[in-house]
Amino acid sequence: MTAPVRFALVGTGVMGALHARVIAQSDRARLVRVVEPREAVGRAVADRYGARWAPDGSDLSDVDAVVIAAPTEFHHALAGEVLAADKPLLIEKPVCGSLAETEDVVATAEKRGVPLVCGLLERFNPAVLTALALVDSPVHLTVTRHSPYAPRIRTGVAWDLLIHDVDLAVRVFGGQEPTDVRGVLGHFHPGSLPGAEDVAEALLTFGGAALANVSASRIGQRKVRTLVVSEVDRLIEADLIRRDVTIYRHVSLDAATPDGRGYRQQSIMEVPELVSNREPLAAQLDHFLDLLAGAADADAERRSILPAHRAVGRLFADHA
């Protein structure tokens, strides 16, 4: 039997705590190191899962892979340390807070032949997996990701939220990078850092014909996570929070009764069975472990990271 992969976790915030739980619950992985500069917080997480605490990641000799869930502003330096040690890396999205730093991390991983995964978690949402399996000939996409304000998040909404939906648009349209990116950024909340936008709206063009509208906001009063894919003859709608999918078809009929009260059109709704009910974070970990085992393509995984980051980077370049 293959020994579990030994993991170091860097960062014990909200996402770090979730990663710790998922790693500890996996039969294929073992959490052995928790890296966190705040000793009390780091030790608490390490003790909960039978790992050792360390204030930094300077020594990774006893681990096989690393998860970085630290604040985005520290990603570039932390990823450099991990890749210099040739350790496979799963790094929370965005890879870094700028396109240049992200491209540097991806290029370094490619040069050293190290598996790299970005935590674009919606790729593993059962509703997304089901919708993508149903898509045939998409022509228009609308993705909405609105949330209430969270003071702990320092990154602007484009890198923090919109990147998920740009990535989904890229996947819906077969992995191709958008040929045109246009959008606007809005700064509204008095608690946000200077330059950290609260709303981002973008229009993406794929191949000159297909379009995607993506909308992200952190000043909403309720969580909204919806994906709507339009084809010429049907619409596929996914609710990413409820994790359900509905297919709509509009049908025109000549079924009116003599008195004119009959129906001349109707909408047909179908609710397909989900292709998976796996927790997205656990499914993402399984995918990472498959990469380490050689059961998935590490080169293709690295290549899949940049299209969404480049698109978001272009959005910022237009507003520089």
C-alpha cells in the first residue's frame, strides 16, 4: 500500500483551517507540519490534527507537498521557497496579487518540473461539473458572484472573486483564452483599502462570437453564486450554493383553443442528476494527489492556471 503523502500547510486562516481538516480526513494524505507565524494559532491547529507547528517554512525536508493558504500578499515569496525545495504546491487563488508574480510562479514550477495547482475551487463544485458535462455549443455565459462585505479580505474583488468566474468562462468555452476583455471596477466601501475594488464587471469575448458576462461584488446583502450557459436551443442554469442544475427549453406551439385561451408556448424544465456529490475541497485534494501519483497531467494543470489570471490582469491594465 502506498504511504500517505506528507503535507505542510502554510496559513491557518479560514481556508487554511478547511484545508487542514480535509487533509487530515484523507486516507491518501497526512498533515505533518503547520506553518504559521502566530504560535498560539498555529499550535492549536497542529495539535488538533497531530501535526508539528513551525513559525516558517525554511525546512521542508520531511514533507512531500505543500498547501499555501496564507494571505495573497505573501504568496509570491512563500511559493518561491516551496518551489526552490522542489515540493509540489497547491496554492490558494489567486496564485499572486499581480499577473507578473503569477507568471513567475508558474514559469518556475514549469522550469523545475514541479506540480502546481491553483485553488480555483469552483472547478470541483458538483453543479459546475454537471453543467460542464451537459454543455454542447455555448454562445453566451453569465456568471454572478456577489457576497456581503468581509473586512478580513484585503485583496480587491477581481482577484479574490472574479477570477473564479473568469476561470469558469474559460472552461465553458473549451479552455481557450478570451480574445477581448473589457470591464469596470467600482470602489464604494469605506472600509476597503485604497485601490482594492468592491465591484468588478467584465465582458469577455471568445473567438469573436461567444460572449461571457461576469460580475463580482462584495457589497451585496446576500450570497449569490449562479452560472447560466445559453445555447441556441436551451439554457443551463447552475446554482453553485445549492449545488443544483436546471435545463430550460422554450417551445412554441400552435395549440390555442377556438376561444383563444390555449397555450401557444411553454418552457420545458429538466433537473439532471449531479455527476458528483463530493465536497469540492476534498475533490480538489484528490486531484492534486492524482497529479503527484502521475494519474493526471501536471503540465496541462499548470497551463490551465494562466488564462483566467491573464484575463483579470488585462482588466487591471485597462484601468491603470
